[in-house]
Amino acid sequence: MRSNQPAQASAARVESAFAKGPQKKWRAGVLGATGIVGQRLVNLLADHPWFALTEVAASERSSGRTYAEAVQWHLEAPIPDAARDLAVKGLETDLDCDFVFSALDSSVAGSAEEDFARAGYPVVSNTRNHRMDPDVPLLIPEVNAAHLDAIPLQQKNRGYDTGFIVTNPNCSTAGLVLVLKPLADAFGLEKIFVVTLQAISGAGYPGVASMDIQGNVVPFISGEEEKMEAERFVDAGLGLSAHCNRVPVVDGHLECVSVGLKKIASLDEVREALRNFEVDSELASLPSAVRHPVVVLDEEDRPQPRRDVNAGNGMAAVVGRVRECPLLDVKLTLLSHNLVRGAAGAALLNAELLAARGFLKHRVTPSESPLAEPVSR
Ligand code: NAP
């Protein structure tokens, strides 16, 4: 079971060390920076108070070009100035940064992430490749921050020195677990039945062919149901069945969920447990955190992707239509931003927690080393 524990001591440490922000920003690299998730990361890193983007890496198709030349930019905000002229590198492990985010295609992520961890870089991953490794934290800070305790074990098991890998969950699991966590704490969970309606941006770019998705629904997303049924956060013994569908929506995964509870609860008690879900002071002090990560709407036709996907800067799960379920106990509809809460924003929050807990170090660059040759003028 991956559970959360209060972290009073570290909360106090974070508040005192970061009250005015860190003295020196950590330098971040993004592997897979040209992809749909990578560009969200590049966007979220612009003006970040703790991190500065110094490296972008991608495939041979992109390396050697500037970021602005290589990327097919999809966001409304322009490419951040700090990223435009960065040279896109390959996956060589000599990047000038303190840690890397991985938004790589899963065909290359597994070995590349291990290579970077072995070379001393903390790797904050969005990919599925190492999620189920028992010594790799599969992290949602609001749910199981204590799982970071696995990092020293991972380093020992794998012979890593300062490097390690931390992952975030599948994009549909991310929103679901945020909503299940307060229900598990208040009432206990027995069974979950979930039907997803997942946005096309969840398939990367170019993703599903327009001929397949325009005016259509595709009732199959390879590997998705298995991932949702395997990534257990709230209760290892929980029965969970998932049906996953691709729908013609750009951003935002909607999920229709029926829940069996261990304790009888009224609908008002369920709504109250969701509304009262609040992060502790350690998490609240992280730049990307939202104090109440679950937003409950009372309108009978919400949440809707177009209207609600950016709630809490894309970091909240939005719940509506809480009602009785004739088969299980309660049913509801939830929405979360697959590219923010389900990917880039989640990775950023994970990195912030790592920084706050002292897991990120400032690597010495060749130019800063006391052994560096003096520059002759
Ligand atoms: P994407 O748009 O297809 O981007 C893939 C990235 O990987 C690109 O930067 C691409 O570089 C790079 N890449 C591909 N082959 C490579 C190689 N051989 N060597 C080096 N780099 C290579 O995919 P995405 O949607 O951003 O997803 C990225 C990762 O996040 C995937 O593992 C995905 O499963 C995971 N994820 C995605 C979402 C989502 O909602 N989209 C949510 C959670 C997790 P080029 O541009 O140079 O080809």
C-alpha cells in the first residue's frame, strides 16, 4: 500500500528553507522536450521560482536544431524566451543541469532514464517504464509523499550515487486517485468501476489519426485499462475495473466512476469529504500545489472538459454529479487535465517536493570546478 504520512518535521524544514524561495535555482533539463508533455514542461518551467530550464533533449530528428526550430508548438502561450534558442541535444548523459524531467516516448524512456540516474541525475519521469518497479516511487504528493523513502533503497539496489528515478502515475489514474484518497480516508473503499472518456492529447502528437477520431469514439486505448487496474495507491486490496475510451476532446480526461464504500455514507458526507480534502503545510508551500486539490461542482451538467479543465491551474480534479449508485454505493463524474495533473504539472510538483526534501543537489559544472583550467585572456 502506498500511503501518505504527515511530515511535520519536513514541513517545518521546507517553510524555513523556502520562505523566500531557494537561494540558487536548480537547473532542469527536459528529455523529450519537443513532445506534447515536454512542451508543457517547458512552458511550466518559464519563470518557475525554484527551477531554471537549461537543457532540452529529444530524438535525432530534433537534435542539433534550436528548440524553436525543432518543436511543433501546440500551446497558446508563445515558446518561452529562455527555451527558444536552446540547442536540442540527444540523450547523452552530459547535460548541463542538476536534474532531468523525462517526457520521452516509452520506446526509449526505460533505458535512457536508467542511464541518466546512473550518471548521477535525479530523473523525474512521466513515462510508464519504471512505474511498477518496487524501488521506484510512484508518487502523487497529496497521496503518498512518504513513498520518497524508497529512494535510498533504489540507489543501494542499483548502485546509483546521487541519481534516482521517481515517476508519476498514468494520466487517468492521477485524477481518479486524487478523488479516491479522501473517500478512502473517510469511509474506506471496496470496489471501483470506472469508464474513462480520454482526450486526444493523451496520445501524444500526432496521436490518433483525425479520420479515426473526428465525430467518433474509439473504445480501446492500448495498455490503459491494465495500467489503471495495476497502479494502486489508496488500497492494495481494492477491486477496480476500468473501461477506457478515446473521445474527440483536445485536453481533459472525464471519468464516470461508481464506488463501493466500506462504511455507509450519505451523499452530503461524500461531498463534504471531497470538499474538505486539504493538503498539509509542507505541500501547500510548493509552488505548483493547490491547497484543495479536489473541486466539487453542484451544477448537474458539470464538469465539462472545455469549461473546467483548467481548474486550479490544471492541477485540481473536478468532481460533479455525486449521486446514489444502485449497484455500488455512490457514483460521480470527475475531470482532470491529462497534460497538467496527469503529466507535466504532476512531474513538476514531484520535483518541487524532491527539492523541498533535500533530494536535489546542485551539480558542479565544468566551468565551476576548482580543477577547471583558468581561461587565458
Ligand atoms: P510525444 O508527443 O510523442 O513526444 C515524445 C517525445 O519523445 C518527443 O520529444 C520525441 O522527440 C521524443 N523521442 C521519441 N523517440 C525518441 C528517441 N528515439 N530518442 C530520443 N527522444 C525520442 O509523446 P507525449 O504525449 O509527450 O508523451 C511523452 C511521454 O509521457 C510518454 O512516455 C507518454 O506515455 C507519457 N505520458 C503522456 C501523457 C499525455 O497525456 N500525453 C500523460 C502521461 C504520460 P522528437 O520530437 O525529436 O521525435
